[in-house]
Amino acid sequence: MQNLVSKKEEEERRLKALAEYRILGTKPESCYDDITKIAATTCNVPISLMTLVDKDKQWFKSKIGLQISETRRDRSFCTHAIKENSPLIIHDAFQDERFINNPLVTGDPKIRFYAGFPLRNSDGNKLGTLCVIDRKPGNLTTQQFNIMELLSKQIVSFLELRKKSLNLLDALSNFHKQEGILSVCSYCREVKNKEGDWMHLEKYLSKISDIRFSHGVCDNCMEKHFPDVIEVWNKKDFFEDGQKRYLES
């Protein structure tokens, strides 16, 4: 009985934590779509999903190779994955008693291979998974497994950044006693001011506070948008290392 109560409380904490990100039902975002694309390509599978497991369903924030946006939780592979302390790997669903009669196995999308990596936040709550799926039996190499773990951690980092941004906006909204809830675009993150105009977050914060901003380019954006610069830097580092070894020899 005590164990059942503990699991119920754990699930309530998990659902409360999920709600704090205010992400269920939001539009696709490139930061998550890029990760599911990398996952599908890395693992050489047709389907890759970022799932968020709600009370009665699992919802796909990002999806590759699948048209539907959600499934019932009681049919969800990811429901099993978030109960595990390590990634859940199903080599062949037809050989697993838990899934052999699952409608997602016997019907579309005809799952045979599944690998789900829990999205675990800093408090230990498992919000959902980053998973890859194939319609034939499969496995992951050690390298693929390690990359999937890194990608799942990157998703959690994006989610935490989202929550911090929303909390900051809420705090500023309360501080300046604005009426109602501050409107934030779920897709582009622009903020609507009390006059009804949309503006970038930094412009909004500059108008209502003394916050000032400096600008730069983070490592990820540098690699994505300025690959030629990265190539030059790498060549420069290679040249300087070679020159140093030559002088020391």
C-alpha cells in the first residue's frame, strides 16, 4: 500500500513538473526538430520522436517519420521508458510480452524496434523521452547509444531555459503589476506589451526595467550559421599546434 502511495505521489510530482514548462500543445520549434533529425540520422531509423507524457496521453513536441501528434498513454512505449532508471531498448516488440499485442505494434506505425531515452530534469522527474523507432528488429551501437544520451540531455537543457525565461517574464509582470498574464508567443518567444504590440524579449525588458544586454554568438549558433569561420579557426589551431611542436622538437 505504501509503495502504491509513493508511486502516486511521484507521478503527481512528475505531472506538476511537466506543467511548469508550459510546452504541451505548442507549435514545432527548430531547436527540438533539429535534435530528432539528428537522432533519426544517427540511428539510421525512419522514425524519431520527442515525447512528453501527460496524464492520459503522450504528445509529440517533435516528430520525424510520423504524421500523428499524440497517442493514448496506455498504449505508449514511452510510458514504460519513463519508469526505467536507464534507457529502454526493445530489440523486437514481437518478442516482448509487454508489447506483442500493442496496437502500435500490430497496426500503424508497426513498431518492432524501440529505443527510448528519458528526459530527466534536475529534480529527477522524467518528462518524456527522446526515442527512435524502426519497423524491423534493431539495436544501437555504443556510439549511437552515447549520442542519444547526449541529445536527450540537450533537450532537457532547452526545456530548462524555456522555464527560466517564462519565470523571469512572470516575475517582471508581477513586479510591474500588469493585469492578467503576460502573453508570450510559444513559437518565436516575442512578448505582447500592454498596448498589444509584439516585440522581442530584450526590447520588452529594456522598456520596463533597467536590464541591459550585450550580444555575441554562442558556440552552437556559430557552428550552425558560420561554419566557414569554424573551419578557419580549426585550421589556425592546427597550424599553431604544428608550429609549436616544430619549435619544441
